[in-house]
Amino acid sequence: DAGVIQSPRHEVTEMGQEVTLRCKPISGHNSLFWYRQTMMRGLELLIYFNNNVPIDDSGMPEDRFSAKMPNASFSTLKIQPSEPRDSAVYFCASSSGTQPQHFGDGTRLSIL
Amino acid sequence: AQSVSQHNHHVILSEAASLELGCNYSYGGTVNLFWYVQYPGQHLQLLLKYFSGDPLVKGIKGFEAEFIKSKFSFNLRKPSVQWSDTAEYFCAFLSYNTDKLIFGTGTRLQVFP
């Protein structure tokens, strides 16, 4: 099993630019989660999907953030426009039912 | 509100010392409990889980955790730590009415040789 695949692994861009993070969940998993991790705020759940439908987006910081899951094998998290305070590691995770979540390697995002 | 408390934010130990990390959750119903570990620069990995049955669960790398329902606790233990256990440890639970994991703030463990 390939695990949860995230791309890119690292992203450095200037503030104001659009950033798109990608995630491919484990095949057969029906829940997908986007997290953000920073030193100051720790691990935060941004949004999660179940069967491609957004269930809880209460953690999305503001309208600059959006997430989509067009099909069971792909999700994107978009930030437009990006700001320096968005710099963090963004993790995607997937799971099936109540089984443990499996995390991807993360995307380290730096906004200059 | 559903929450997880990890009271130890930073723990420093010497190799071969015993480890116990505290975890308390706030939820009155049935829960599934997890400990995840995050090694420096890496993603979170599952260390162990409790769903039901024997409240003492054993995980990878010699870790174990005990679920005490009356105390709403799920403390992580290891009798003898190694330098390679240096990492951040997260306790989490899953309530039965949601797919959302509730994470604690994490405990940073540093083990010195």
C-alpha cells in the first residue's frame, strides 16, 4: 500500500500567490482530513470529508482557504491569496470508519 | 466540549529511564483511543490504539497504554526509553458520533544518552 501521498513536499512562494496542496488518500478509505501544524498552535484540523462530502470545515481559518474533493482518490487545499502567517506544515490523513487515521508526509509551506 | 489534555508538555529523560505520559479525555460516551508519535521532521504514525477489551494495550517499540475508564485516562508507558524515542507524542480519541479525531496538544520527549 502506497500510503497517503501529498504533493509538493516543500513549497516556497511569495505572499499574495495562490498555493495548491494535493493529497491522494489510501485506496478504500472513505474519510479524508486536512491538518495544519505550527509551533505556536500545534496540530489543527482544518476540514474533513466523508465519501467526498465536506462534513466539518469549522477549522478553516478564513475565506482564503478552500478545499475540494472531486473524487475518492484526490483532494486539494487551496490558499488564495497566501500570507506569511499561513507558513506551516500541512498534513493530509485518511481513514476508513473508526480505524486509525494514516497521515501523509506533509507539505512544508513557507510564504515569504 | 470534547477535549484531550496532555499535562506533560516537555519531558527530558536519560536512556533506560521509565516513561509515563499522561492523557485525559473529556467525553462521557464510548471512545476509541490512540497514541501517535511524530519523529523529528516526519509525519504522525500510529503507536497504539484501544477500541475495546483488555484495557492494557501494547503497541510498537515496547510502548503500552492503559485505559482507565473511571479516570477518563489513557496514559502511555515504556519501562526503558531509548535515545531513538525522542519525538513528540500525541494522544487522541474518536467519539462514536463523529469521524473527527480529537488530539491533545502533544508531549515533546527528549531522551539523552
